[in-house]
Amino acid sequence: MVFLITFPYLGFAQSDEELKNIIASVNKQRIVTTISTLCSSGSRVVGYPGNKAAARYIEKEFRSIGLQNVHSEEFQLVAPIDKGAEIFLPSEGKKLALYCLWPNFVRTPTVPPEGISGNLIYVKQGRWSDFNGKQVENSIVLMDFESGTNFLNARLLGAKAVIFLPTKNILRAEAERKFLRLPVNIPRFWIPPQDGELLLTLLQKRKSVPVNLKAKMDWEKVVTRNIFGFIEGNDPKYKDQIIIVEAYYDAMSVVPALATGADQASGIAALLEIARTFSKRVHPRRSIMFMAASGHFMALAGVDDFVQKHARKKRIFRQRIKTPINFHLFLGLDLSSHNSQLGTFYTGAFYNPTLSLNISDEYYRFRYFVPFGKRMATYAKSFSQLANENVDDVFINSISPTKGRSWRNYFSGTLFAFDAEIVTHCGNPGLALITLNDVRTAWDTPIDVIENVNFENLTKQTRFLAYLLARAANDPEFRSRGDIELKDDGKSVKGRFLEFHPRRGFMPKDPVKNAIAVVRSPLKVYVGVRGDNFAISDENGEFYMTTVRPGNPGLEGYGIDPTTGELIYAPDLGWEDDFPLDVPLTWDENRITIVLFRSKPVDVFELVDPRYLNVLDMGEILSARGFPLRSYWTSIWEKQSREPNNVEPCATIFVEPKTPFKALFFTSLFSKRFLLLNSTPENYEGIGYTPEKGAILNTPLHVAQDMNILDEARLKNFKKYGIRNQRVEELHQSASKALEEAKKAKESRKYDLYIKKVRKALGLEARAYPDVQGTANDTIKGVVFYLALLLPFSYFAERLLFGFVEIKKRLITVALIFIVIFFILRFVHPAFEISSSPYIILIAFVTAVLAIYVLAMLISKFNAQMRRLRSKTTAIHGVDVGRITASATAFSLGVSFMKKRRMRTFLTTLTLVLLTFIVLSFSSVNTYLKFYQIPYKNKPSYQGALIRDPNWMPLQETVLDYVRSAFADQAIVNPRAWFSSRLWGEKDFFEIASYKGKRSYTTGILGLTAQEPLVTGFDKFLLPGGRWFRQGEKYSCILPAYMARLLGIEPQDVGKATIKIFGDSFLVVGILDSEKFNKFRDLDNEPLTPVDYSI
């Protein structure tokens, strides 16, 4: 009996020899062949030929391996397809191929069929000085890829398109900055290196190189597929406990047509090798499903499709499933090759981009997955003994880590989106197995090629994964806690797009077909994964989205002209109250109607508050007369004024064609200081901009001019009526001078000077504008105060001069006195001249008085009724004289006595009036700026200024850009950077490995430039034999002495030693004296090292 009970376990037990054979059977050369094959067919972005070729190859491999029930499932998603781009050189008679970059939100780089023409200019990195001397307006700009978001500078100055030249060491972070979260129309292209060199050669030979550029990229519904293969378990008790092993085979690049995705193929290469190993050597107790998913980089669409078809828990979705799959665990492989260390996660950043702590959610999921993590850690320990490796080099249990760390510490500052997140979000057990300490610098770039893959690391990972899966498939203890059930939180949206025509009815009813529906993600990208959900409406304007992210996501819709690529429909914000854009996910399946209107887009740039230097994130669109528009929309990244980095200082305004508009931009914290009015001296309030040009180029110049004209007119008006504000006038005069200097600099093509002066003008005018507006408001408030005094004065005058007994005569007389005095004020007080509608002041005041009177009467009646009810209930009757009644009676009696002594009353009144007038006439208020000073006792370590946030928050990059444009010609502008924990109160741990094999951890990294010694003299802290960073040098570092000791790096190793962090190697060029460095204090008497928020 005992033998029969234990037989299944013994029958499937694996010896060390068998496990060693599994490890040894993983073949590095086969992995190389797999990735080479996947990279050989072109781009694997969904919708491109390489994606289809990869699917065919994987399905063929599944069959040749001998997997059972090999099949595929097709699904649709929406992707931007590059239809081709070229640049024609008429002088050479040549056409060169270009490649479209990823769309700016929904706006692709498509240009009209006839193309766009202009002179080609080369601007290096696109800094303002790089444009000097060149005719930028209507040009085609050639720019180095390593240029951040400086392509916005080119468009602001009037360039029609930007072509990026490939540079060495292209980083993912750089690629992610080449497309925007906003639908700004900036055609952007990649040119192959050899063709780029040809263009540079032509520009060196000729002053003018005319070109014509054509391009087309369309959003399309494309078909891709997930591929499946099985190994059926041999134990009847466990074979229904299916373990799904999944890896994605699609790829992503900022240049979609050039996405070979070699390193991105690490996961699918490992999966195929594990499948080959298992088909020959492993006979598992549990069944194993191998899944090759597509659409990973398109908001995890492939696994989402699998879950919708096979694994939903909620009844409304479950009843639609034809072939349900109840699996034991989903293991998603998310591998890369620049480290060999693996970790497992039960959550990522796709549904939690801030990595914040949701205690209830995290706790129950944590408890559910802890047993899996512990068993995997046990397998890793056994594997390390068999393979003779350090267990920490093999695997980290990131679910329940040790040494005071949390799962967030293993993200290495990178936000990943895991396929397993979709699985868990919909109530199924899913874990991600990922490569740790690798930020995947080549991902999402065209240089993710096979030459950059570290096959040694990938082979090590594959061997451990094969071992782990062999153990998990045969281990009865590989299970979750049985007392916890995961919840299905997935919700879907059924929507429709309608257009409203007021003349055809009271409700919108015309469907908008082929419009792009978008649910925005909080982040633009998650290590290549695009976070936004896209769909295309059908003939009835309807669309459907599955597993929409939780919360209250905004849903937008845009119609695109298929010929020109221009956005011709946009959400109608004028009807937001009736048809809101925010989707309240109240139900499992939510229905929503979005009203679109036929629109014309207008791009605006450099939306930066010139006083606080933060990016503006709110807009208000008005008609040319200053009234709300019937239909409009503003695409602007909300709340970015509080974002630390990757902000986008631009916006796209949508209005009806040929409709003049005004735009006001601001943040939630500060007033409106960025006005686009199209002001003229004749009409200082502006005539509005027309949308036909598609962009307001040189936006800060227009804003500065509009605000300057507006302030000029108001100050003249103030001066005319004796209202002066010397400080405001000085600010305005300085702004006017800077504005004239900016115009001259622009005409002479000195763009660095131009941007410096226009920013100065805008900053000064933005400082003056609130005071000008405040002066006008104060003047009007003054007259309202006079009107408030006029009421008792009129009553007093009637009682004193007339004293009518009849109430009707008394009221008429009071009203007549009030009106007469009002008309005297009307022609005397300047507020009525300043106001655009003088009599509105009277109407508003009378309305307010009547409202107060009615409210007082209602309250009085209510109190009287309550007193009557109380008297009936208690049978107690009392008399109470109200304070107001008593005061009014006393006032009346006082006036009656004054009537008896008219002369004394007259002289007293005259005296009070004269005294008040004299006091006001000889009093003045002068405003001034005061700079708060906080004294520090420390001796300053250098002469200069330190700009930082008072709360140690990161400064936006716009601050550095403004400081450079203002002071770079006068001083050294030296930026610094910190890299530390994303969460307040929690330390991060970044692993560092030396070339000698030793490891350590750091909780923060300090980023310094080559010119730092010119400011602080830090190079004097270097130990002998070391040096400081050189200009333009990359992948180099300087270590503190104590860190060098931990890593086994001595001073004599400097210049040869390397360390590895985040998957990249860095050359150690120096070692700092830790004691001296730690004693150094900046101007604020603080050390330079990152703040420890956990203290």
C-alpha cells in the first residue's frame, strides 16, 4: 500500500544526473541560430513582414521539435505601418530611402502626396547656436540622432521636417525622446548611415541643397497570431495542472521598419531551446504549454487576446469563452542578454507605473505568490550546486527578497511591463521571469542587432530556466496558497464616435468611421512597450477595447485624412458635460459615446512658465471675441508641470476650420501668463489666430508680443486717468527693449541670442502682466466698494434731506439718489473707463444686493416660522428684538436728531469728506520686489549660484535650457544629476559587479560633468593615478575609495578596471578620496550625494 501511494512521486523523481543532462543539453549555438533566423527577415513589429516570417518559423520549429497540438490563434490590433519614405535631390537626380519614426501619439510622419520641399540644412545636435546663420524657416533639417528633443527647436523656428543622422552608441532613453505623447505634426525620419554621409558631403560643397521629401505611414488593423505547443503531463493527478511558459517574438523600435530586435528575441530563443530540451529529455508530471506571443510591445496585446479567449473569471466574459484553459501557473519570460541573473515578479509597472504601495492589493497577491518564489529559490540553490555557480548570480527571489529589499529595488530605475501582469489582472496566476540589472539600452532602437547580444549570458539563463521548469513540472509542492483566490479586475469598453450637427437634431447621431480610439497610458513607454490602447471605429463608428487599465482613464478619438495624414476629427470638448471623455469604469463592460467634430489642428511650442520655469499643462481656448467656442479640443499632457523629467513643452489645439481663436495656457498652481491673442496696436485684446497654417511658429515671440501690446495699452489707459505703477512700467519698458533685440537677432539669424532675448522679454512681461491685471482689478474693486457705501449714504441722504413717511416715496428717492451719485462716479472714477463694459459693474452690484436681500428675507422668514413652531410645541411665547432691527431703529432716530441741527450736521459731514480726501490725496502705495535671504554660516565652496528645488525634488529640463540660454555666455552652467529611489521613504539598491567578480550595492548615483572641476575643483579629491571625466566621454565612472575597496579595485587598476551596472560596462577612470569628498559642502551647506529619503 505504501509503495502504491508513493509510486507516482518516485516514478517521476529526477536524479542529479538527469538534471545535469538537462542543463548540458541547452545548446548555445542553437540559440545563436534562432536569433539569427529571427533577425534575418526584417522588422518584427506587428504588421511588418518580419513578424509574419517569425511566426512561420516558430510554428515550424514547434512542429519539428515534436510538441503536441501545435496551432496558432489570430487576432487583430492597430499599428502604424510605414508605407515608404524618400528624399529626392533634384541637383543630383538621386532618391535616397528614409524610414518613418514612431508617430507623435496618433500623428504619423505622413506628408501630402506631392511631398514637402525646402533647402536642406545641417544643425548638428539642434542646440540654438547650431542654427545660427542658417535659414531655418521652410527648411528640411538634418540633425544628429543624439539630440534629445531638440527637434522641437527646429519646428519652433519653422522647419518643415527633421531627418536624424545615426550616431554611435544610440541609447533607448534617447530613442524614447524622439516621439511625443501629443499629436504634434513634426515629420521625423531616420536615414541610413551611408546616405547620411552623402548628404553631409553635399552640404559641405554647396550652400544650398534643395530637396523634396515624401512619406506615408498609416494606422491599420493588422493581423498577427499567438502560437501554441504542448507537452502533456504523464501523471493523471497533475497533468491538468498546466504550466504555461510564454515568450514574445515581436520587436519594437523607434524606427518601426528597422526593428530587428536581436536582444529582444532573447526570451523566445530561450523558450524554443527549452522546448527542444523538454521534448527529448523531460517527461513531466504537469502538462506544459509553450506559448509564443505577438503584440507584446503593443500594450501586451497578444497575452491579452489569449486571456480573453481562454481565461476570464467574471461571468460576463467567461460565458463568451469557447475553449477555457484552467492553468496552474503562467510563466512569462522577459529576458535580455547583458546579465545572467534572473528574478521573478508578480507585478510590474503596466498597471502600477508609480510602483506605489496599494496595501490591500499587494498583500493578498504577495501571499498568493510567496510559495512559488520560495520553491524557485530552492531550485536555484540546487542548480548552483550542480552548475558550480554562486546562487545570487543565478536567481533572486524578488517576490520575498531578503536584506531589507523589496521587489521595487530590482527594477534598476526602469519601468517594465510584463505579459504576466495582464494574466494576474484578470484573476489568473501569472509570474514574470526577467533578467535583472539590465536596463536594455539598445532596445527600441535600430541598433538592437545580433552583434550586441551576449550569448554566453543568455545561455546561462536558458540552462537555469530549463532546470527550473523541469523541477517545477514534477514538484507537488510547487503551488500557491490554497486559501487565496485572485480577483478578475479586467474591464472593457464598448464605445462609439458620433459627430454633432445642430441643424440636423438636438443630439449627435452621425457615426465617424475609421477614427482612432485611444486610451492613454500614464507613461509613454515601458522599455519599448507602448502603453496606449488603440482601436479603429467601424462603419457605425463603434469600437471595442479589452482590459482597459483601471481607474478613470481618458478616452480620446481622432479622425485622420488618409491622403495627407492630417488630423481632421478631434474630441469635442464643447460637449464634455453631456458626453464626458473620462471613462468611469463602473461596470465590467462599459459603454461610452465620444462626440467628435471636424477640426483643424494648430501646434504651439515652448509652453514654459517664464517665471517658475515649469512646463504648462492646462489650456483654455476662446473665440476671437473672448467667448467659449462651441467646439474645441486641446491635446496637452496634463499634470506635467509636476513631472520631474521627459516633459513635452508643446500642445496641439483643435478648432473648427477657419475659426479664429485665442489660447491661454497655465498650470493648476499659478495664474495665466501665457497668452496667444494675435494683438495689434488697434486691437490690443487681439483678433485671434486662424488655424489654417497648422502651427504658431516662434510661439514665445508671439506670446511676448501679444502680452507686450496688451500691457502697453492698459498702462497707457492707466496713465491717462492718473493711475501709475512705477515697478510695472519699468518691467514693461525692459520687456519692450528685450523684444526689439529679439526681433533684430532673429532677422540676423542669431538664434541663440534670439531665444535668450525673447525669453527675457516674455519673463519680464509675464512678471508685469499679473500686476497690470491686478491694478485694473483693484480699481474696479474700489468702485464696487464705493457702490457698497453708496447704499447707506442714499438712505442717509433721504432721511436727512426729505424724510418721507410713505415707504414708496422713500424707496424711489433712495433709488434716485443712488443713480445720480452713480452717474457722477461714472464720469469721474477711472474704473469705468478701464472696464470694457462699464454698466456691467452696476448691473452686477445691483444683482448681488438683490440676491443678498432675498437671501436675508428667506432666512428671516425661516427663523420666524421656526419660532412659531417652537412656541406651539413648548407653549412658551417670547419677544425678541433682532440686532439688525434695533440697529436700524437707532440709525433712524439718529438721523431724526440730525435733521434738527442741520448746520452742525452739514459742517460735520463736510469735515469728514475733506479729511478723507486729504488723507487719500497725500497717501501713495509703492510696490517693490524683495528677495528673501537665508543666511548660511558655511564658507562658500565656490563663487556662483546654486539652483535647486527647496524640497529636493528634480528640476525639469526646461530649467537647464533656460539657464543655459541666459547665462552660458557669462558663466559656466554645470548640471548635476541624482539617480536614487523612485519612492519616498524607501531605499533602492543597485548592484555593481567588478571585473574581478566581486559584487556590491549602492543606494544612489551622482552624475557629474567634465566641467565640474572648473566649478568645485573636485579633481583635487582624486587619488594618484586617476583623472576626471573628459568632454564627450561615455561609459566611464569614478568610484569612492570605500566602494573601490569593496569591489577589489586598487589605484593601480585605474584606467584598466571596469565595473558592470545596469547591464553595461563602465571604465574606472579615477578613485575619489571618500573622506575629503564627504566633507565637501555645496553653497547650501549640504553634501552633493543624493538625499536619503528613508531617514
